[in-house]
Amino acid sequence: MKDLTLAEIKTLSDFFNYLSIAWFTAAAATPLFSPLPLNQKVLSFLLGAIGAYLLLLIALFFARNTKR
């Protein structure tokens, strides 16, 4: 992290934040409106929510390393 500028760290934080939104939309929300069996919908939603949460944690890691 020493080699990155403040703007680069903020960019990484924003990237992972947007990626978590896209991941949640594609993996969690979209299958709820598809004709999948209920167990696949629940599994997809859980995996999508967990993936989005992990990506948000990465985004927060980068955001905490920025000085205000």
C-alpha cells in the first residue's frame, strides 16, 4: 500500500464498491426473478449476498487506508 497514491487507493475502493453492487445484482437479485427451483434461488441469493459482503469488506479496507 505504500506505493499507491491517495487517489489510486480511493479508485480501488470505488472499484470494489461498484463490483459488489454488480455482484449482488447479478448473483443475488436476478435469479429471484428467474424460473429456477426455490432451493437454487435461495442458494444463489445467499452466495450473491456473501460475495457482495466480501467485496464490500475489501472496499472498506481500501477506504480506511485513505487519509481525510
